[in-house]
Amino acid sequence: MKPVLIIGTGGIGKRHIRGFLKTGRTELHVVEPDAVKREEVLSAYPVKAGFADIRETDLARYAAAVIGAPAHVHIPLGQACADAGLPFLLEKPLAVTLDGVDRLVETVRRRKLVVRVAYVRRAGRETIELHRQLKAGRIGEVKTCWINASQEFPKYRPDYQKTYYAKKAMGGGAILDAASHMIDLLIWVLGDVSEVTAMYDRLVLQGVEAEDTAVISLRFRSGAIAQINMNQFQKPNESIINFAGLKGNLALEFSKLKFADNDSGQWEITDYMAGLDPMAAHEARFALQAAMFLDAVEGKPCHLTTLDEARANLRVALAAKESYETKRIISLM
């Protein structure tokens, strides 16, 4: 059993705890500064020990760490792990600014550490198959992608006004919190982003500083164009990702992968998590992600998001914000 340290036990931290426990490969310890939350986790899960601060435990004793604290403290916590030579899985987004990112990347590279960023959609069988088919050329050269990823966020996170989401400085809002998942997928499939333009606002959600709606347009070095549409208040929970190539289209709707190469209106559909509702399928991906990360720590191949990819993602997200603030297209090349 590998000793693993979970840092942060909020909603996402608990998902990581459940995911790593499901692998049957780990002994978990947690760090949580809030004493009430820490005791709740120690009571609810078979966790070996709990600490209020990472300085209360010896980082060298662990095989890996998982950083599930809010995004504004990701870099200092990641740097502490890297300085201790500890592999870690860092919750998305990488950070809220680029401050300290290059130093962390350099330390990880110099020490040859296994570090991944938890864009959990990459762990889904449907997303892996989408990536494989696109790279194999099933729809030919990809020219464009259209995404709608929207839901009634307060339904799934009723405490959103009391969490990181309410504060821009902590990484809240539609762009860093949710759209960055889509940016990660697009970077994985289409490569480097060359230009970014966006429009966003807080249209509905009360009691938060950050945006609940965003429209982001991306141009890639390959010439492909993509658009991400997102709001966090509509009643239907939707996730539609449609890639158009020269020989057909591949679309992902939650766990359903769809293919079409004509205009008959008929799609070839495979559901990779049949029988699970979208939230249950999302929960299941955390166990898959945990197993993939543990495999990486053991030296096995791993396609989870790298630190360099997460840095590129953060640059795109920050460029989207800059675009609307300055009313111009932002070049990243």
C-alpha cells in the first residue's frame, strides 16, 4: 500500500479520497487546516491520520501527494512537494496567475518528478477513445470544434457562495473553474493555441465576484478554430463537444461518443458509461484518474495532463480574461 497525502478536504478533496480508496492501492493521510472538516473526513473515511498543516508531517515519507486545496495556493503547495522530491497530482487549474509557475516547472523538470494536473475528463474511457480516433485520422484533418458545456451550478454545488468559486482571487468563475477542462481537451487534441478572444460576464449567479457565463474563441497553430460556450445557470445539464474534420465529425456528449460522415442525421453511437447518470460517471473518473497517476508514479506511461500542458492552459484562460478586459484578440505565439 502506497502512503499518499491528500492536501485539502473540501468537495474536490473528498472526491480524490474516494477515488484513491477505490484503487485499493493506498494508505491515505490528509492535511486540512479546518479542524471541523478534518474531523469529518477522519470519521467518514478510512484515513490513517490528519494534520492541520503540511509542516506537521514528513513529506519524504509519502509515495505521492494530491493537492486539492483552492487554486490560489496550488503553486506554493506544489513547490513544497517538489522541493521535498515528492511526486504529486495537482487539482486544476494550475494556478490563478503565472507567478511562481516557471520556478515550479523548473524544479519538477530538474528533479525528474512525476507531476500531473487533475483534468479528470482525460481519465474517461470515452475521452481517451475520442483522442485515439481523432489522432488516427478517422474524421481527417480537424478544422473546427464547437463546445457547449453548461449546467445549473448551484444545484450541484449549493454552497458555491461560501467556497473558492465566489472569489476571483481563489480561481472561481466559469473560465478557470470549468472552461479550463475544455481548454485542456482542445490542447490535448489540437495542440498549441495561437490566438484567444472572449466575452464573459456574471449574468445570473448572486453572491459571487466571478463570471458565470463565457464565450471563448481559440485559434490553433494548426489553423483550426474552436469555440467554447458556457453558462453555469441553465436548467439542462449539457456537455456537447463536436469536432468537424474533412472526412466527418466526432462528437462527445457526456460519455457517449458519436461519429457521422454524411448528412443523413444518423450517428454511430457508443456509450462508454452506460447506465450511469452524468454525475455518477464523473465520480467514477476519479478512481480511474487515481489509478493512472499511481501507475505513472511506478514508471508506467500516463496521458494525464502534464505541468507544461497545464501552464499552456492557464495562459489561454488568462488571455481570455485579458481579451474581454482590453477588447482585443490576444496572441500567444
